[in-house]
Amino acid sequence: MLTKNINFKSFKLKKNNKKIKIDLKLFLKENNMILKSLGSGYRNNYNKKILKKFKNFFNIRVIGMGGSTLGTESIYDFLNHKIKKKFHFINNLQPNKSSVKKKRNCVNLVVSKSGDTLETISNTNIIIKKKDKNIFITENKKSYLLDLAEKLKAEIIYHNNYIGGRYSVLSEVGMLPAELMGLDTKKFKQINYLVKNKNFMNLLTKNVSSTLYFLKQKKFNSIILNYDEKSYNLFRWYQQLVAESLGKNGNGILPVISSMPKDNHSLMQLYLDGPKNNFFTFFYVKEKNSPKIINKEILSSYKYLKNKDINQIIFSQKSATENVFLKKNIPFRSFEILNRDEKTLGELFCFFILETILIGRALKVNPYNQPSVELIKKETNRILI
């Protein structure tokens, strides 16, 4: 087990992870502020007094791009059963009309680290009205959105400049909206306990070593076989984390999200018998209240479905696919989530962030920047001007 909340099967490779273990120890001794944001000692740039102002708002519109919203979307979907409020995400330049439509009892939460994100500026201009209640999360530096927030007399929460968007989920960017969702944000902060968990640390370094081996073997595609619809946005967050952190200097991993078991009927043939340039992650969440098969409606030819629920069927399909992968010697790891709560999600955030940073360090790329994306921003501005 990775933790008591997560059953975990690692890649079936016996790779020497001694170098990664040494690097992990060195990394944990560094004064890394991203690492600190994952723990209980990190101080958020907001307080209960600020939260109280917005406690009674039922509709919250989150306006941002990439890492400014993906972490919050992950939390909202994964823990939706615990949330009584309605969150609407404006995360592209073709927003859902129902999300943009004026709502009663609504507050706008605008998130942009730089304060100059073109898409966020454009959406904010169209959506926000003068009488709206607004919260802005942005850096404490001259920018369009900081100027706008001051003009609107909005609540301003400063985004720390040393935490990039994709790493910001357990900082103000993810924890303020989590507080508005009514969640216990302290339970997300698991790094202090995880670094003392030998099993967690061993499995973490083993997975990093295995991934580096796959890259040497020209396996660059990381396919996530996701058996939980509520985790789709978790893997959109993971997709950005991995692709943007590692895709540099000819290096990188392409994370692909595959919705299961639906993709058994479209992509699985390729996964099983196509090019051998992939490695896989199975992800499944055990649901406690799953719809049950209606026994009296089942024909005798499928009587084995009697007394089964949907979650059992999904788990059977996942197990069957893993068995076939084993027989075909296709590399995979497997997560089985036993508890859908803040603690478990915090553990997953920590695992994936640490894993990505360690892979970046081993590849000798900077896992914290995204220099080539800036080229597109500059070229877009040049065309518009």
C-alpha cells in the first residue's frame, strides 16, 4: 500500500533507485517553497475574516487558465459529495454559456499568477459586472488584473511569486476555494507525514526510477486508464503538471487520459497490440454507494450480473485488463483509492508533485518554468497589436 487510503501496485521492474533516493533526501533538505506549500507549516495569504465575507454565497465562478483553475476543479469533482455549493469554471475562451449567465448569490473568483493572462483578462472583461462581488488571486506587482481588482474594490489575495500555477493547488489558489466549498483544508496537507512513511518514499523513488528507464527505452507516452469519472480533472491537472514541467530540451512525457471502461471499445486494441512506446497508470476509486443491477430484469444468459453493483463491474473490468497487460508484458502501475476524502486527495497531490520534480531533476531540466509557452504569448500580442 502507498498509504492506508491507497492500494498501490508499482511497475514490475527491478531498477536500482539508489540515486533517486539520495536526490530525494537532498531535495527534502532544500529550502523549497513549493515543498513547504504541501505541508501544515505553510501560511496562506488569507484569513477567516476574509472567508466569512463570502461564506453565504452559493454560486462561485472561478475564472482562470491552466494551473489557476485545474487544481480547484480536481478538488471540486473528486470531493463533490461533500460540497453543497455550486462552482462554475471559466477556463477557456469558449466558456459554457450556463457558467457565464448571470446568477443570483454569486461571487467571482479570478485567478492569475502574473495578472496579465490574456484569456483571463478577456473573460473577466465580458463576465464581471460593476455590482458583482469579486475575489482576485494574483501577484503583488503591477499588472492588468491587479489594477482592475483595485478599481472594482475587490478582495485581493496575493499569489506567492515562488509557486507556479501547476504547483499551487495546496496554496491560496486551491485552498481558498476549498474553504469556500466547506472542506477541511488542514487535511490536504500531508507532506509532513508522508516523508516519514518509508513505504511511501520507497514506492515514490521506485516509480521515478522506472519512469526514467521507460524514457531511455523511448517510451514517452504515459497513458492514464482512469476508471473514475470524478477524477477526470485530477488527471487534467496531472497532465499539465507532467507535460509543462518536463517537456524541455528534447525531453518530456506525454500524459494521455483514457476514460475507462469506455475506451475498451475504442483505444484498447491499440494499447494492447499497437506500438510499444507507452507505459500505463490504472486509477480506480472504490465507491460506497454504487447503483445496483436490477435482478428481476436480468436475462438468464447474464445471470452472473445478479447482486452486482456498477462499482463491482468496473473493478472486474480493471482487474481483467491488468491481467491481460501482465500476460502481454505491458508496463503499468495501479492506484486503488479506498477513501474519497481530503486526506487521500492531498496524498495524491503530494505523490505526483514529488514524482514530477524528481524526474525533472534526474533529466537535468528545470521543472518549474515553461519558457517556450512565453513565445506564443508574445507572438499573440504582436498579432493583436
